[in-house]
Amino acid sequence: MSTRKLHATYQGADLTYAQTVLAMRVTGCARDLAADDRSSLSDLAARRGFSDLSHMNRVFRAHRGCLPSEYRAGRAGRAEGRRGPSP
């Protein structure tokens, strides 16, 4: 698909292509964290296409309202009957 066609496809949409890709990456991260993925957060960031852990942390917090580590801890906490950040 050409760049022109891609931009035309997203013309008038609520999100840009880049915003859509970031949202998909964050959703994938949340899915991995919820699946009790015990890989390091740095490995998760690389696997999901973020340039580094700090970039993933910033984007994840902007989309989910908490850090990936807090999200992971909250998911584990709910499994044990404690409260944590909501997904």
C-alpha cells in the first residue's frame, strides 16, 4: 500500500495510522501482562515494537492510566483477591 493510499484510508478517521499502531501495541502488551507473561518488561517492549522500556512506559501510561509494572501487579493482585489498577 502506498503512503498516499494509507493517508487517504485514514482521512476523516478519529485516529491517525500512528495512533492506531500505538493503541494496538498497548493492547498487545496488556494482553501479555494479563496472560501472566513472566518475561521482563524490556523484553516485552522489544517484542511489541517499542524503542525501549521508557517509551513503552510513557505510551502505556497514556493509554491505560498506569505503568505496565503496575498493571501486571494489579492483575496478580486481583487473582489473589486484592485490588489493583483496572485494565
